[in-house]
Amino acid sequence: MRNAPLGRVALAAKGLRCQLGSGSSSFSLEVASLDLRAGEVLVILGPNGAGKSTLLRALAGLERSVDRNAVQHGPGPVTLVFQRPATFSGSVLFNVRAALLGRRLPEVERRDRIARALDRFDIAHLADHNARTLSGGEIRRLALARAFVLEPAVLLLDEPFDDLDAEGQRQLSLDLQLAIAETDVAVAMVTHDLRRALLLADRIAVLMRGELVQHGLRDEVLLRPDTPEIARTVGMTNLVTGHVVRRTNEICWIEISEGFEIPTTADLEIGCNAWVGIRPEHLKLDIGRGGGQPIGKANVESLVSDGLATVVRLRSRDQTFTTHLLSGRGLARRLRPGDVVSLAVEPDNVHARPIDSEGV
Amino acid sequence: MSGVDLDLIAEITLRTLWVCGSALVAALAIGIPIGIALGGRGFAGRGLVVSSVNAGMGAPPVVVGLGCYILFSRSGLFGGVGLIYSQSGMIIAQTLIAVPLVIGITLAAVGALDEEWDLQVRTLGIGRGWRLWLLLREIRMGLLAAVIAALGGILSEVGASQMVGGNLAGETRVLTTAIMMETRMGNFESALGLAAVLIGLTFLVAGMLTAVQQSGRIR
């Protein structure tokens, strides 16, 4: 994620409609407005079947049912790296060189571009290898090198970290981050990996059932999702409902069960029903060191660690909550299933919206 | 033919190569584009077309020959063109035998590529001509298999050549029809000589193509 000012619009979609199939198996995608800016990464999130890959194809001009005028882009190539990149028979070098077939470039520039692309994704040492013998991670690097050799203005990435192990994902996302920063390319990326998405995203778009339901700056979408469904998609896993019982100064208190009240800075009317969303990293286990308003007690149900973070599942009556602790330190080492802990939150970090038609 | 007339065998062999070679070139020119189109696109009725191609791959040459005979004979639809008992007529009949083989094998080779291969090449912004070059390069092993199958099919067929060509000496006599004639006449020595040439030709062509295929696989 970068803090630079917004770049120029590299690709703009307006009134984009895409129809796939017919009858009961048909699928339609509708996007009123979406733009990609130079040097910026837009991450597209959504459940399976929401139309994320279809949107990328539509932006790449590969969907026949999309009106040509619905997607406009500036000078420079627009290219899509598929979820399962195809390789051409022959060497890695041939595969990268093939992307420049038919382009009138001086041989020196052609060689420079190829060498830069191979270096950028750390596959220069594989240049003479048969592309068919590469591992899954190397094929992804080859596909990215093949895309970057075009010096694209817009790069569309469909699940670029799919099937990679944790270290492969980390390395590739670092290389990708560097390549994006150096080339000022506009990127739209579909990924299931929320952690990688959050590392790279400047903006987030959420797709549900073929519709762009929320789109905005990264933190705006992460911290202020419009609906509980979007909240779940962006990793706001602590979702409960309640009603506003009191207001003090700038803070509203939402009772979710007897004696369990959650404070929020959201502007809500007393008595109104509301859904509440708290990101796991914002739900604290109160150990008497301050840091947030205490909201109630809960039992530790389980602790699962991936070596870096420990995911703690908690239960308070019929509500379940999740929080993250740093593995191997402090509470993460001491807590055991069945322990009773106090929960705390900062009212600023509690997202709440009145309930209209949306349930939790 | 008494004994083995080497000049005559050479003449028949050259004619065989000319007729079969021409038919092969025509079959590839017709079959490869159709195979690529059928392999890459889904359209209404594709299943029917593919089934017809598959049926055509197993069509008996003698039946193709009969169809051509009816069309090319004086009272046939193309009776006025003078194709019956001509090398041109034989080339057309052999082309009809080879085209389904070329289409079927090309179609299978294109179908074996990644489902999104064409889209992935298109998104690199590669022009149509170069995309076709890349595709032919990708399916070259399949195309070699198509050449082997088609050439094998037309070099060894006798039914269509006999019916459409009529086995006229110095005109339409090819290796297969000559072998049949010599056998009927009891000239087994000549028949065996001609058969050896035919088998040699088949082995030579298949061997050359296999060598190319193998070298391509190793690269």
C-alpha cells in the first residue's frame, strides 16, 4: 500500500454489463463505474462465483458480451495474467520473448526488456530451461515476467498467489510490489488471500452475485463495510446484533445481550436495532492494562496458531468472537481453552449500522 | 510385365508420390483450418460436425471411390469436367479420404491445449498472424501425427484409386492398383517388387516424420 497522491486514470469502466450463458445457468455482471489508476493496486474481493474473474476478463476486453465502449483505457497495453497461466512449448526465454512477437522494437530494446523482466521476477537463471518443467511458483513468475515485458499500462491479475506455499507467496508479493512501484502500472487483482490483498491494496472493490457492492479506499472498506455480508468478505469476522441503549458524549452503547454492551462512535438513535462489526485485530483481551473499553466476559473456546498469529475463538453466551494474538508471546502462551477473559474495544474501532433489511 | 521392370516401377512410384503428395497437401490445406476452428470454438451443431468428422475418419476408401465415381462419370454431376480416369480425379478422391483424418487429429491437438490458451495469447496483444503461428507451433506434434495418418491412409488405399483412376497404364496406374493387377495376372515377382517399394515408402515417410516428432519432443 502506498501513500502517494492518486495517479492518472489508466482504465475506466462505465455501465459495464456482461452476460454469460443462458437459462438457469446464466450469470450477469454489472458494474456502474470503476476505474484503475496508474501506480495503484485495486484488490477485488468476493465469494466464489461472485464474478471476480469475469470482471477481470471484461476489463481485459476478452468478454464478447461486453459493449466495447464500456471499458476505456489510455495508451499502453492492458494484459491479464490468468489463474492457471499457460506456457508455450520451449524455453523460458522463448516464452517471455513470445509476448513481444510482432512488435516493432529494436533488437537491443527487445533484449533489454526481456532481461529486465526475467530479473524482476528472479527467473533469469531459468532462461534456458524448458517452460514445461517449471514448478507452479516458477510458472507464476514466468507469467508475470511475460506480462511485464510488455510494459503494460494496466495489469490484471487473477489469483496470482494461488497454490503457492507461504514463503513463495511472501517472495512473489514482494517482487510484485517492487515491480508495480517501479513501473507505475495500474493493477487490479483478484485474490482469496486476504492477508496478501491487504499488503498490496490501495483500494478494495467487493463483488457479490455479479454486482459491485462496495468500492473505495482500502481502510474505508475494511473498517466501514456497508453490510454484514461485505464485512465478512473483508475479514470483519466479529458480527453481532443489538439495540442502542444509551448515549454518552460521542459514544453510543449497543446491548447485544444482558450485561454485554459494546461502545461505538457510530451515530445511532437510542432504541434503534443495529449490527455491529469488529475486526479481530481490534478486539482486545483486557488484562488490566487499559487499552479500550471493557465490554464483557467470554470463555476461550480454542486457540489455533500458524506460527505467526494465534487465532483465539471466544464464546459469551450464544455469541462467538475471534481475536488474534502474536504467537509465542504473553497471553498466547498462557491462555488455555476454558479460561475466562474480559473483552475490550476502542469505540473508534467498532463499526455499527442500523439494521434495515440486512440481517447478520 | 514379365520379370521386374525397374523403369516401370520407378515411373509408377513417382506417379504415386505425385498423386498422394498432391492429395496430402490439399487435405492439409483444407483440414488444418477446419480442425483449428472446430477445436477452439463452441457453436451450435458442433457435436454433429465432430461426429461426422469421426465417422469420416473411418470411412472405407472404396465407398469414397464409389461416391467419386458416381459424381465424376459421364452421367454424374461433374461428368463434363473430365475427372474420371484422371490423376486429378484420384487426387480429389484421396483428398476426401484424408481430410477427415487431418481434421480429427488437428481438432484433438487443439482441444488438448489449455482451455483458455487462445485468450491467454490474445491478452498479450499478439496479432492474429503471430497467434496462428504460435498455435501451429504448439500443435506441431499433432500436425505431424495428422500427416503420418493421412499419408498412410492414402498411400495404402486401393479402392478409390482403382474406381476413379481405372489403373490406366502410363496415366493413372499407382503402386496399389499395379500390385492388385500384377497379382491377378499371376506376376507375383513384379507384385512383390511393387509391394516392397510401397512398404519402403511407407516406412521411409513414417520414419522421417517420427524422427522430426522425436527431435521436437526433446527440444
